[in-house]
Amino acid sequence: MAYIKKLASGNFQAQIRLKGLQPICKTFSSKALATQFVRQVEGDTELQRKLGLPACKSLAFSELVDQYLAQTTFRDKSARGRILFWKTTFADKAVHQIDEFMVDQVLHQIAARRTGSTVNRYKSHLSAMFTYLIRHPDYKRLGLNNPVRAESVGRYRENKAKQRFLSYDEQARLLAAAKQARWDRFYLLIIMALTTGARKGELLGLKWSDIDLSARLALIEKTKTDKPRLLPLTKPVIEELMRFREHSESLVFKSTVSPHRPHDIKQAWLFALERAGIEACRFHDLRHTAASNLVRAGRTLFEVGTLLGHSSPQMTQRYAHLAISDTLSMVDRVMGGLR
């Protein structure tokens, strides 16, 4: 980007700053001369980019990472750490020096100590950075390829999705233990999780302004799929909400430090699991449990997917095996008379 600045002396200073090139600064006696200089330099730069030389060679990979981080937000808190890993790994490289063989070697090293799913996360972040570079208006004419997408780069099998469903007895024990927690809103959080199937982050991000007590609805504005979702609230949940309701923009599950910061539930969660005698359970398993409760009650997978906010039917298929008894009953009713 170029700027022409009038100096106190009456001269005009042309300043040219372009990504991938050293800043250029020169003073002229008239604005017309400064403008002519800017156009000449920008024209030369355009030619260099078409040739695919200086801008590419001068852009360090670490600079690419910094630019990418400055304009990207992440829902996954661990994403930034994986991106900084790549910055450290290729700290001495320019972007054009990184090829598919380097990428494949590093991924192979990661795979020696991490799961396939984790390797794929590292791989996708690196690929996203190169895609950002290739599409950037200052670099798109360089004709760079994304080395991560090369056929020679290894592919890693995703881990099987963990599916843990709490039994009805475990659910009852967990709710009872939640009532004994030192944090007085923990029971509300657990019963909302079990009845709405919402994710932990979605619940902890709820504000009182998102709750419509009369309509028995909660609005989740920020979801994993970037689509707002309404959560129907049961009467027991409404009764519990009435105990704490506030007319403000504060969080429903606020911390003791700030009304705009969610409570840290780690200690309350571990306490409840220990008191309830439940093992190998994550908070996310309450979402699976809510889905399984619906399926076992005879609700369709489409209805379950709607409540959970799934972006595709395939995501809901993991619960299909829970509906097998209903499927058998359906087949008996419709086709059981065939001999």
C-alpha cells in the first residue's frame, strides 16, 4: 500500500509498504513526481510477482504464521498451539522452500507419539495457512501450490468417536450429587445438559438475555456450526432458572470473579463424578446421553439431530443402534404378516 505525505518543508514523501518486500520511502519536490514514483514502483512490483520471484522469496514462514494468526479466530483453544508448533518447526524457512516431503516427514514424526486424529488436526492447520497465502491478494499471482495437499503427503485414520451414554441410574446419581456441589448452579448446569443436549461451551456462554422464561426457550447464538439454535427448556429447568434469574447481560453460569466470565466447573464436575460413583465420563457425554434418552424413548434420528443442531444426518447416525428395538417393532407391524 502506498501513501503520499506532504512534509512541513513543502516537499512530498512517498511511502510504499507491500507484504513480502522491504518498505520504500523517498521525498520529491512535487506531488506529481511522488505519484509517478509510486506508480512506477508498484508496476515493477506487479511484474516481479508475475515472475514469481522476490515477494515469494522474501516472505518467511514465520511471517505467514503471524499474518494468519492476526486475522483468524479459533473455537478450539488448542489450535493456536498447533499453529505455533509449525512456526517453530519451519522457523528458518521461507514459504517457497517448504515442500511436500518436509511436511510428510514432520507429520510422520507427530504420528509416532500422537493419534491419527491429532495428526490430522496439525495437517489441516498447516494446509489452512497455505490456502490463506495462495488466496491472499498480495501473493495469489505467485502461483504457489499447497504442499500439504500433495499426493505424497501421508493420510492418517481418524480415531473412532467416543460414545459414552449414562444409564438412567447413573443420570439419577449424577443429578443427586450435583445438588450437593458447593457451587449452587451446578445442578442447573447438569440438568440443562441432560435435557437440551447442548455443548458445555454453549451452556456456559448463555446470558440471561438469551433466556425466555415464558416461552421456555434459550437461544444459542454461537454454535459449532455457526448457526443459531433454540433450546427447549423443561419445567424443572425453568423452576431452577427462576431461583437465579437476573435482568442483565451477565452470564447464567457466571464466575465469582466477573459476571461476564463463565464459572470454572472442573472441581464441581470431578466432585460430582466421585460422589456419584461414575467413571470414565466427560461432560460432553451428557450430550450423547441426552440423544440416547430421546432415541430410546422412540424419537426419530431426525428429531434428535434437530435438537442437537447437527449439520448433517451422518452425525446423528451414531445413535442409530440405540433405536434397533423400535426398528424391529416397526418391521413386525408392517411386514410381520408376510409368510
